Amino acid sequence: MQENQSELIDVSQLRIGMFVELDIEWMAHPFLKGNFKISSEKQIEAICSLGLEQIRYVPARSAPAVAQVLDVTPSKYPTLSAEDLLVLEASRAEALRQRKLRIEAIAAQQRSLLACERRFADAVRHYRYAAEQVMAQPKAVAEKCQGLIESLVAEMFCNGDTAIRLLSEGMGDRNAMHPVNVTILSLLLGKAMGLQQKDMVDLGMAAFLHDIGKLELPERVRFFEENFTTAEYKLYQEHVVEGVQLARRMELSPAVQLAIAQHHEMVDGSGFPLRCKSESQPLSSKILALVNRYDDLSNPGRLGSVAMTPHEALSFIFAQLKNRYDSMVLSAFIRMMGVYPPGSIIQLVDGRYAMVVSVNSSRPLKPRVLVHDPDISRQEALILDLEQAPEIGIRRSLKPAHLPSEAIDYLMPRQRICYFFEQAGMIANSQQF
């Protein structure tokens, strides 16, 4: 018999251990799912109260002993008393109320994601405008970018605790997506490290425009490749000088110009173009250099290049590159992103697979995750807040290729990682339902 093959039985034959499928609309029954294994007498009573004469059950997914008693055990539920019916009706009404709350929660988390994606797309449009107009209208571009960054900073300071939110795939080409990603993460890190609003605006402007000098480079050297020749690598490095020159034409502040000039400098002096060390770098430069490298590892410039998962990128920086970055900045970044940053694929301690979709920057060890559940469609899945589920922990991080095919289709691991921010607690918590 096939695993999902079902057969019709009389309601009077229902038993604990049966896997049943309810052929009625989602709102017409009080259960979380329309297909499930019966685990209690109360569930049988609730099914009987629906007025159905027959039910579909799946033998292959039911307890082995169930089939042996189908034809020999008399029904325990031929009729229900008026009192029992009142109890069941009250139970059903409460279940429907919970179902309504669940539907509202699903709608709320979808609205929250859509709002983040709209803001990210707006920032992408600002960057494309800057790339197209900076040569002809440098001051107008600077003014438009300043307005965007000031609005982002003001929103961050008004939001209180902030959650870092993973966005959907395809939020823009890499040329525009990278500076927006770097801007969002740099601002969040600057806030976490106590920067004042004015310094945050300077940091945001530098992050948003740090690669603007690449517009002056040939296409083939705009993104770093390990196999660059010496001449190609030297040409690639020139985007920093070109960026500073454009920043001067835009009349950006000295602090912004300096951060753009140093976004590839390392605290150990191994960066470029001037190989300056920690004492010559302000905090904004150190923040920008670290976040820029993290996003480069997660979102390599060339299509077809092998990207690290967010967890791998963070682990790689900490294990092999930590001497190149300021220790306080790196520690703050790890605290903010969590051990498993949004976009990480994980396995929970109970064996289920999940994807981290949001991290509360003040409580990063308990992220919010989308859990693979074959019995609930992805569109109806509520995000699970691990902070509200202390019994559920994370066992390990995984590469997407190591997931079963059905989990890949459900979780849809990102080829490109895009982030935005929202007020912590905006995402619905499935533990309430």
C-alpha cells in the first residue's frame, strides 16, 4: 500500500492512533491541520461533533495495531448527550478562535516582511539613481542619499530593540544589493556600539557609497577574484581612490570621505590602499571594513562564485581573520548577528530542519526560525521564536546541499542574502497557538 493512500471508514470506527484526513474546509473544523494522527479521545469526540458520517484514514501512517480492531470493536461514540454537545461546541468555538488568531498572525508576519522588502527596494532604487547620476549631478545625489540615510537612522533610534530580518530572494542585482546590505548592517552595528545619530548618518553615508568608485573601473575588475593578475588586482584597488574623489565632488563630510578611503584597511596593516593600522582608523572605518567583508563572503560578486552561508562567513572571519579586524567591533558584530545569522540553515535538537529568518540583536542566541513541517504548507507556517520555546535548541548548522530535497523546497535557502531591520517582536510567535 502506498504511504499516502487513504480509505473511507465510518466515524464510529475512529480509534486513537489513526492518521485521518478531514475533507472539509480549514475553518470548518477546530484542528490546527486537516490531516493528523489521532492522539486522544477528545479528538475523536470533536470529529464526531462535526456531523460527518465517514472519514478518510491512511493505514500506512497509522499505528500498526489500529487496522486489527476496525471490524471488531464497537463504537464508543454512537450518540452524545446534550451536555457533551455543549462542551464540544464550546471547545470547537475556542479552537476556531485560536484558528482566527493564527490566520491573523500569519497575515501580520507577511505584512511585516513585505514592509521590510519595500524599504529595501526603495534603498536599492536610491543607489541606482546615485550610480546613474553621480557624475552629472554629484551634489543632488549627495542630498538624496543623505535623506535616505537620515530616515533609516531616525527609524532605528525610534524602534527600540531591533530585529535583523532575512528578505526574499531577488531583491536586486549585486551592484545595488551589496551597498544596501552593508549600510543596514553597519548602521545596526553602529547603534549597538553606541554611536550618536550624527555619527550614524556619517557611517551610513560611507557604507551606502563605499563602492561608488567602482563605476570608474572596467567591468571585469569590479569584483575581486582570487585569480586576479597583479595588474588586475592593482586596478581593482583603484576603486577606493576613485570613490574618495567622487565623495569630494559630492562634498561629503571629511568623516564620510575617510571611512570610504579606509573600507579595505585592516587593523593589522594588511589592507589597502595605504596599509594603515588600527590607531589611524576611526570606529566607523573599522565597522565598515568588517561588515563589507562579511557581505562579500555571503554574497560574492561573480555569479557562479561559491558563497558561504551566513554562519560559515561569521565563523571564517572569527577563526581565520580576527587579527585583521578590531576585536571590540568583531565581538559586537557576533553578539548582534548571533552564532546563526539570518539565512543560516540549521537542524534543531529534535531533528527538524529550519532556516533562521530573524535575530533580535539584543537576544541573538534565540533566533526566530522557519521550521520544515510537511504537514503544514509553507504559506500557513508560523515563524517559531526559540526564545519562547526553551525546550527547543539548535544542534548544528548545515549547508543547504545537505538538506533533504523536500526540506530544500520548503525552506528555499537563499543564494543571495538580503537583510533589513524591524522592531523586535513584529514577527508572529507560533508558540501562542
